[in-house]
Amino acid sequence: MADSLKRKPIHANNTGNIQDKEKNMLQQKSKIIQDHPKSKTKGSKTKLPEDSSLQENEPVNQEIGGDYNRDERLRSVSPGGKKGKSPKENQTILNEASCQTIDDPPKQWKNILLFLLIAIVIGFVFVKTDYSALYGYATKPRLVCNFNRLIKRYPSEDKSLWVALKYGIEDILNLENPEGPSVYLFMRDNSSTAVNTNFVEDIAYLTASCFDKELEPITFTKDDFDSDDYGIAIAKYKKDIHDGGVLVVTVNLNEVPGAAARALHTICDKFSPIVRKVVIFLSLIIDPKSEGLPLQIAEDTLRTLWRSSLTRNELDPLIVRVSDSVFRLKS
């Protein structure tokens, strides 16, 4: 009875033998893989992937029989039974993908640039759109004033004079000047000829035709400034000027008395004008020996003419109004 109690079960011996065999098989597999030439690369570590297609009881020589192809051996098997890419091929694909990610700008920057480009195009279209056509009304064409005919007649005059006249008068014509009227003072010396005596009138008539081909300038002569009551000249101006036009004072300011010249303070006023859409032309005779800037010469000459009959408070504002744009003629 004692021997029967100490006897080990038969299946215990079998289990021990099976475990020993499995251990020996795993050692042999490990040794064979280590001895293979492709597994001896310096610094390389070989890891045998799990292969569900191999059975534990399959002979080892069948696993490595013939020319052992490691890349083929390490291919993964997809659920559909098809072989996937080898690790070397997978690594190549990963490298290419990483290079493309580094070389290409981030996708969000591409979207931002595209958005900015679209915004610029929309803004350009918005600015250039003719809304008058969209809403059924037509914009008035810009009125222009061409002095080419007078430029040929008076070739000695400075180009700056014609440029100032053109743009200043066109601003008045198109109501683009927030202030008005536009006043021009032309100075000429006392040795002038009949040619430059007509210069101011020629400009006045051409300017009037720019307002309307049938319009003639309003003319103030010496008789309009003959009275000390400057209100007479203002009343005439209000009566004739209507909604706009051209005023030319054919008499030189040298012949206008200081008391009557007060009318020009109101007529040429830019701050509280009677009518804004008006161009006024004045003339002044100066000493041919006068030197300096045209504006300074005009102020000195007018102050000499009117200081005896006007106070300082009256004289300075009047000079400012009649000398808004000053030109010295050469013709």
C-alpha cells in the first residue's frame, strides 16, 4: 500500500516529457536563426513575428529548408489570406510619407492663403463694380476744361500755370472742391502790351465755355467800383451769378478804391460764399523790378494801394481772399 501511495500519476511523466521537448525545440529555433547569415548584421535585432500558419509540431528543417529568405519569411498575412508588404517595403513607404510631410507646407497655411486670395479678388471686384448700372441710374461724366488753344497762343507762360488752371477749374465744375469760389490773380508789369492785356479775358471766356458753351462770363468794370457803397457791386454779383459761372474783373485792382474793394471780401469769400461753383479772375499791375515770390509781391502791392483807406482788420482778410492763387505773367 505504501508503494502505491508514492507512485506518481502516469500523465505527470508525459507532461514533463512534452514540456522538455517544447523547450528543446524553441532552443533549436533560436540557435538556427542566430546562426543564419542575415541575422548577424551588426547592431541588428531579429524578432520572429508570430505566424499562425506554422504549427508547433512542424519539423524545424521545413521552416528553414532550402535558401532561407528572411524578408519572405517575415511577411505578414492579411485576414484575406493575401501576403502584405515586407518590413523593408513598409519602412520605405514611411520614409517617403515623412519626406512629403516635411517638404509640403502645412495644409492649414494653404487654406489661409487660399482664403486671402479669394478675399482680395472679391474686394477688387467690389471696388470696380459700377453700381450705377446695377441700380438703374447713370453717373454723370466728369467735366473737363481744355486750354490747348491758349497754350499755343501764349507759349511763353509756365506750364504750371495751365496745370493749376485746369485742375482748379475742373474741381469747381465737378463740385469736387469743398470750398469755393476759386480765385485767380494774374500779375503783369506796367510795360505790358495789348497781347497780355487780353490774356485774362481769353481765359475767362474759355472757362465759361467749359461750364456751358452758351455761357458768357460776368464782367465787372471800373464803373462797378466807382461808389464808396460796396453793396452795389455785391448786389449786382448776386443778381447775375445765379447758380454758378465765371466772373472776370476787367479793371485792374490798381484802379479800384479801397472802400469799394470791400465788395471783393464778400464776393471772393471761401468760408461763406454766395455761390460755390464760381471761378473769379482778377488782374494787378506790378513794378517790373519787383522780385520775390508772386504771392509776396501781390501782398506788398495791394497793401500799398489800400492801406490808406482800410484798417488793418479789413485789409489783411481782403488781401488773403483776392490772392488765393497768384501767377506772374510773362507774355
